[in-house]
Amino acid sequence: MSDDILQRDHKTYRGKILYTSKKPERMDQERGREYFMINVHANGKRTMIAHCEIDDRPAVMRDITYSLDKNWMPMDCFVRISVNDDFMGSGWFNCTDDSIECEAFTKLEERVSQEMKTLDRKPPHSFQNHAIAADAWHMRMYDRDKGGVQSIPELLLSSPDHRGATGPILFRAGLTLQFIGEEQVTVGAGTFDALHFQMLSADGLPEAHPPYDVWCTNDENYIWLCGGVAGYMQTWYELVELEIDG
């Protein structure tokens, strides 16, 4: 059989992120993990699939499928959550020219249909589904030519909870970012040229989010490398495995 019937135009990144604690009484204790796969298509579109597990009680399990167009603009996202091994909710989020829609069923809200217009009446710029690997993708909104502390007026979320353990339903917040610099970092998966950002705040959340440092690859893919949250959370997230196909 001729090989010309086969087609593989995408590149695939598969990885594992380890969740650990930085609290003195739990230093470096494993508290969860995340397995992700990113398919980058020849036309520039990309899809992330991630399975996330948080072992801290009440334990959270989350599965997401998140797609962006060639310009890194969100297209759609599916989120399913369980807490304490019980179903919490599942939802599908669809982005339009000036809004985002949600169709969901949750344990608390039951059947939910939402439409939220974006503040600038343009397509949503990013979407927070609480997968750690996807957190790095928000960093592309920072204008490195401009520099300084930058406020992103709108970040749409599937849950306002810091662990993403509620909903999934639509929520709007803001984001304040700064770029620390280009660095080289070594993680479990290897040594990489990195971009270091810091999320200073996420305005509009029910509870203030502590400062959040993020390191991602210094290329066009923004692959998560490592990061940590300060304050009461004191958590660390590190890429420990990475496989690239294509």
C-alpha cells in the first residue's frame, strides 16, 4: 500500500506536570499531577487536552479540551470536574465574534445556559480552564515591546475558584502581568530557554489570588516549564516529562 494515502500535518507535545507543596511542613510533597497533549496543526490552530488531579482534600479531578485558532484566539473548550470522586459538572464553552457561550450541567446549578459579551465586543482573548499547562498560554497577551506592569482587563474563566473546583460556569476577571526576563531553567524534563512572567493579581475573583510566577518556553509555543504560587497556597508546578512528535 502506498504511503501517499497517509497524512500527518500536525506536531504533538505530550507532557506531565507534577504538583508539589512548598509549605514548610509539606516541603516538596507531591499533591497532584497533570497529563497534557498539545496538537499544533499545519494551519496554525492548536488543541490542548489535559487531565488534572489535585490530591489535597477535597480531591479534584478535571478533564479539559481547549482549542485556539491560528491567531491564538480561543475557539471552544470542554471542561468536566469531579470533587471527592463525585461529579461536580461539565460544560462546553463556545467563542463568537463578540461573546462567549456556555452550555453546562452542574451539581449545584443544574442546567445552565449563558452568554457573556466581551468588554471590547471582540472575540475573547484567552480562556482560563484551570489546567496548569494552559496557564502559560495567557502569557502571550503580554506586550513585551511595551514592557512594565500590564493590566489585562478581561480573562474569562470556567470557575472563579482558585482550584477550579466549582461550575463549570462563566466568570469574568482581570489579570495583571509583568515580564521578569529571559532565563534558562532546568526542570525534570530537561533544560530550556525560558520566559519568566509574574501574575501580580487577578481582579474580580471572590478571593484575592496570591502572586504567581510562570516560566514557559522561549518560543512560539508557550509550553509550561515551571511555576509557583506564593501566599497562603505555597504550591509548585514543574514539567517532569516532555515528548515531541512530528
